[in-house]
Amino acid sequence: MDESQSKSGAAAQAQEPEKTPKKKERLALTDRDIALFKLIHEQRYAAYTHLMRAFWPDTRLDAKAGYRRLSKLEKDGYLIKEHSEKKKLNIFLLTGKGYEALAGRNLDSGLKCYERGKDYERFIDHDLKVTTIRIAFSEVGLKDWTSERVIRERQQLLRVPDGVLSINGHKAAIEFENYVTKGQKRYQELFESYRSYKDHFDFLFMILDGDDKSVFSDLDYDPQSVWFVRYNDLVHSGVKTVFSNKRASFRLRQLV
């Protein structure tokens, strides 16, 4: 190669434009993303199974789509995934960026972004089951749920329910009992508390993780407003779920 060819080749290389990194495309948030953020925000955190059941409930194809979408939301900084050693599963929490997406739409429910403390796993089994209860009611069309976090922020109550379900203008306080104890005094005090809250709640739904309701049989409560239901029935039986007390019973479909 002669000198002139060498110079021309060098000049051509010099004239080639420098390659610039492609600008990262901003992830366009969907209505489903925002609803998902809101669920996590109000319930503190949610398991993968919660999010799949609530937002991608139908098919294997949906499951793949849900997994990919959650991965994108996590990668883009809206969600963070943490591992619970106690439950041996991953949970999703909202990041500051995810919270801003809600607050910018006035959908933050007046709450600050949840930050897990050192002892957050102390109540994780109870909290995850309450989220399952919320989703189970939503699946039959009862979607108007106020979370315990929101109630604490808005109402000055000594006893705060695990959630409040609005049904045709009536409000049902939700109390989930992860372990039904034998302490009748404790439950009698609970019923008395809700009796004093009659201006706040029309009903009390006691959701029990277990079959033994004998502890309640001799207690003084209003059978017009206090109803009991098994957690597993509610989660798996939908509108066929039976609510009962010492005087009567009904199926969930009667409320839908």
C-alpha cells in the first residue's frame, strides 16, 4: 500500500461518526401497572402469587406475560423484590419511583411509601393472608376495600380492623384470625369494641384460619352484624362461601 492510500484510509476512518449509546426507552406504565402498585402500596407488600392471581389470573400464557412484566417493572426501578426467610418466598415492595407514579396520579391514598423495618417478618404470615382475603373478595366483584394502613391514617380508632369492605353502601370490618385462641375474654372484648364502633361499621366479618368456632358459641355478640367464615372457604370457594353465626347463615353470592 502506497503512502497516498494509507492517508486516504486514515482520513476515511477519521470521518466515521462516533457510535453513541442508544437512549434507554422509558417504560410506558399501564392501568394494570398502576393498580398493581396501589395494591402493593396499601398492603405494604405482596407475594408473586398475589400479583399473578390478581392481575394475570387466567392461563399459562398470562403467567408468562405476568412474569415478564414484573421483571420489567423491577428492572426499571418501580418494584423491588426481597426474599422472606420466614416464608421462603419472594415479596415485592414499591420503590420510591413506584410511589411517585402513584402520587403523581393522586393514588397514593395519603400514605407514605412503606419501608420495611427489622421486624417486618414478625407479622408477614398474617399480612400476606389478609392480602389474599382482599383478592378473594375482589374476584367475586367486591372490590371496594380500604386497607388497614389507610384506616390508621384516616380514622382515630383504638382497634383497627385488618381491612374494611364496602358492600352496597354498608361497611364490613374484616378481622382475620390466623390462630384461633381459647381466650374467650379476648374475643368478648373484641366484640364489645366493634359494638361501640357501630357508627363506623355495619358488620364484622371474622375470618378464621381453622375449623374450630366453639370458642365463640357462648359469647355475647350481635348475630345481626357479626359473621364467621373459614379462610380456606373464602379463598377457594368464591360465591359459594358460607358465612354463619349462632342463628343463621348465608352464601357470599347474596352480597354480590
